[in-house]
Amino acid sequence: MDKHSIRQSMRKLAVQVPPKFYMRLIGSDLVGVYYHVVSEVPIPHVNHLYDYKSPALFEQDLIYLQQHFNLIGYDALSEGLSNGTGLMRKSVILTFDDGFSECFSVVRPLLLEHKVPCTFFVTTDYVDNRGMSPDLILSLCIDSVLGLENDRQRVIINQINADYGTRLSSQMALADWIKSLIGNPKAAVSNLCNHLGVDVERYLHESRPYLTSEEIVQLSKDGFTIGAHARSHRRLNNLSDDEIEAEIMESCRAIGALTGKEDIPFAFPYNGDGVSRVLLENIRARHAHVGLLFNSRGFEEDQNFMVNRLCGDSPEGATPEESNLRQKINRSLLDEVSRKLRHAPKLQK
């Protein structure tokens, strides 16, 4: 057996170890888990961005977390981190990003049934379906491409090649090219929609992909925490300091106006990489309503006002009888153990 095979075998064994062992090893009492959506049916505006779990698989996650961890809400987390009182061992905070309508129609009933606290981070420009994130629009475009008939495919591909200077030759090549635009703030989304006949306003009106103000208010009344996920779901590290401050401060203010809460947590769209922690600390100091900040780097250590989380979306390895969260949590813990070992001071000979 070669070294690569040995490492793979050892890692497979390592992910079977109870997570509490690794949490003690890295000195962590908190697991942050985030999702985007839960659905039984395909969702055109999400299908080509990431995989997601069915309600049955998500419910297995809730059962697993209840059996093996202490589920806490945002208030307990904020008090434990901000006031220095600490957290219970094996604490978990459950969160959802983006503010999709399924948070109300699918996720809310399961959380209420199992009495699980949760924080929902909402992109405020899109509340009440006033608009749509460019990445979601690109997913709709890919969905349209995959439904094109042969004659129409050739016409569209020729138009795209002429307008964008590409050399696409097939339906799948076109779909892959559109996928490469995801996350690109300069992608010419509206022109692409025109070519493919994607009517975003009609889709927003008919499919209602985002939460409404009334649903957000009800979630807050149910006892869930509503946080902000920026105004427009742009990568903050592409913006100026003033723009970053506006995205954070104004989205938190909008959520506060809806819920009446004074401490509004904020989750970075994509991630908070490359955003100055000094700037973030100053923003929080200037705006008392901006609460803890949530990132997506598993168990990596950060500033005391930053909470890292791992993604629970993928259904790979999960069954209606068994959650895949233990493997997900352990893989993320092992990544942090490896990172700490790489950065540990070398012993003097």
C-alpha cells in the first residue's frame, strides 16, 4: 500500500472517532453548522449552485445533533462569547443563509417539532422578492440551457459566441461556461437572460424564492433569531471599506426594523476572507446593533466576535436513518488539527 492509500485509510478511520475528542484537542466548545435550503423537490434557482438535503435527511441531522450535542440559540452564544461566561461543552448553533422561502415552509415546522433553536440570515435587498442574487439567476440560466431543443441550442450558442467571444460548441459546454460565471461580480447576467428567455421578474412573482416580511416577523415571534446576510449578497472583499460598512450596517438595521431586536448577527455572503478584522471591529464599535459575525471556515480560530461554521447542505453519505453530520464535523475538525500542526512552532533540536 502506498503512502496516499495509507493516509486515506487513516482518515477514514479518524472520521469515526467521536467529535468530542477532536474538540477537546483543539480547545473548542462550539460547532457552527449552516445550511441554505431544504427541499423535497428540485429548485431551479439553486440546483446548479450546490446540493441540498431533503426534509427527511435534514430531520436526521436534527436528531443526531440533539442526541450528541447541546443545541443553543444566538442569545446564549452571544452571552457566552461576549460576556466571557463561556459555553457548555459540545455546543451547537444551527443557522441558515440567504433567506429562502423554504426556511418558513419546510424548515420551520421541523425546528418547531423538535424544539431546535436556529438563526436565519437574510439578504435584505431580496426580502419580499424585490430582486434576486446574480448567482441564482445564473442557475436559472443553466436550467434554461439544459431544456433547450437542438435547433434552439445552435442559435443560442452562436449568439453567445458572437457576443462574448467564446468558442462554445455544445449544450454542456454552454452550461459549464455559465457555471464559471457564478461568483463573478462582473458577469453580464441581464444580457444572458435576454438570450435565454429567462424572465427574472416573472420568476420572482410566480415562484417566490425568498422570505416575505410577514414570514420573517413570524419566525422572530416563534423564537428564532433573524440575522443579516448583507444587502445584495456580494463578496465583501471586493468592496471598499465604506461599502463593506454599508452592507453590514444597513442590512442589520433593516432586520432590526422588521424584528424590533437591537442585537443583529451578520453572516458573510460566501466568506469573510480578505476583510480586515480591524475594520470589522471598528464597524461593530460604531454600530451597536451589529452583533456577532458569522463566517464559513469550519473550526478555524478567528477574532472573538467571529463565529466559524461548517456547511451541512450536501446529502452525500446521508440516509433517512443516519445523518452524515458526524463525518462532516470530524472532517472539519481534522482540517483544523492539521492546520494547527502545520503552524505549530518547530521544536529546537
